[in-house]
Amino acid sequence: MKAVEAANLTKVYGKVTRALDDVSFSVDEGEIFGLLGPNGAGKTTTIKIITTLIKPTSGTARVFDTDVLRYPQKVRQMMGYVPQAVSVDGDLTGYENLLIFSKLFYVEKKEREGRIAEALDFMELTGRADDLVKHYSGGMMRRLEIAQALVNRPKILFLDEPSIGLDPFSKNEVKNQVKELNKELNMTMIVTTHDMLEADEICDRVAIMNAGRIAVIDTPTRLKESVGGDIITAKVSRGAETVSLPGEVGRLLSYEGGEMRVLTENGEEKIPKMIDFLEAKGMVIDSISLAKPTLDDVFIKYAGSRVDQGRYVEARSERRNFARRGR
């Protein structure tokens, strides 16, 4: 069975702004599906339609064969949602946060204790259930937010930036928990993230959106193969933004913060030519390296830009400030 089927979704605001333009895709049951794109690409609008928060101008969406327009309440009962913003109350315990969510999801009283204990155990928070959340680490708070979304035993879970604002250890911990949740419960997940490495590691398939349309859908491996060739990354001192590379060297993918990323064939052979060319232009090369394309390069190819980190940085600061206030 398909967990999600979206057909020809279109959303127009004010008869002028076309936020979605004939979007169609499906998500298999038990799949981790990544939805990526720059700000304004249509990701949020797509998610809002599937989660019954807004109605499309035209088109249809079904969740486990249930029409989101005709049976919105039934659809919502099948879902769990973990937002990007902080969704826990620091002045309550972990248990109390989950108790509130179980009531919001209309979990029957006789089942609440079992559901809460199950969610805490799965996210490895049982030993801290009676501690105030403001004393949790960032990773523990994120795991508690996922636990909140599990109390109604959803068939599909929406994760908005699952590891946002976390230190490397906590980020890895949350990613492992997400993969384990998918494996153990066969839970379908739709993930939005600015972290291309995260999407590469946890997603079975990825859709990249741009200007209200889906540009491409495939597995991370095949998407990286679609870029082709090698990536030469050079750190240069100045002036690279005005350079037009000769075709024999390669094609400039991006230049940001003194870092040039160049797509080329036979990268090992092209590095000496690139060094000679840049030095002839009077540039100082601090470092140069060779690698295969990443999902970030795929994003640049199909979205036409790098990921906008503005909202990501804002949300990360919000989470870190929340943690500091609790100390």
C-alpha cells in the first residue's frame, strides 16, 4: 500500500501566487522519504495539504488510501508530527509532556500509561521521565519531541529538521533513533531537512522541489550518480567570483566563502590544469581536494542554488537559547 499519494496538487494564493504547480508523487509504506528544496519551493505547502492544515486549489492527496479532503479527522489520527520549533515545555517533566500529548490525541485513559511508557522506552528516556525538561540536553529534548509524536501510535511520522540545533554527538544519536524507529515499527516517515548529509544517510528516496514543482525524485545514490564526474573543491584567497573556467578544466558549480566547487571528468588529471589556470590569474590556492558528488551537489544542480541556511540558523539559535535558559 502507498502511504501517501499526491496527484496534481496545485495551490494558488490570491489568484496570483502559485505555491504548488501540478505536484504528483507517492511514498511507499515503511519508507523514509526526504522532501528537500530552497525556501519558497513548496515543501511547507505540500506538507500542510497532506496533514489537512490547508486545502489545495486543485488536485488530490490520500494517506493510506484515505482522502485528506473528505476524511481529515481520520487522516490526522494516522499521523505524528515533530515540528522544527521547540514543542516541549521545559517547566514540566518528560512524563508530563507526554501525558498532555496523549490527551490532545484523545488516547483513552486506560491506554495512556502504556503508550507513554512505550514511547519513553523506545526513545531511551525512561530513566529521565520524572526530570524537568529544561534540564535535558538538546538531543534528549529532540528525542522527547519524537516520543510525543508516538503516543498516538501513528502510521506516518512527519519530521521537520529532525536534528536541527544539535551538537554532532546528539545529531548522530537522533539520526540513529529515527532509523531504528523506521526499522522496528516499519513506520513511514516524511523528512524535511537542510542537512544534505542527514538526508543522504537516512532517506530511502529524496524529492527535490523548486518553484512549486518537483524537479527530481530518486534514491540518494542514483541522484548523486546523475550529477556525474568528480568534484574539485579549491579554497582560494580572492577573485574567484569573476573567473570563467575554461571548458577543459570543468564547470563551476558554486563559489561561496572563498570555496570553489567545480564539476569535471577525470578529476585527478584536471587538478594540475586548474591550479595552473588559477595561479595564472593571480590567485593564491590555500587548499584543493577531490571527491565524488554529494547530495549537496545534486541540490545545486536541480534547485539552482545552495541550501538557504537562514531559517535553519534561526531555529538552531532558538533551540540553543531554550537549553541555556534551563541551566
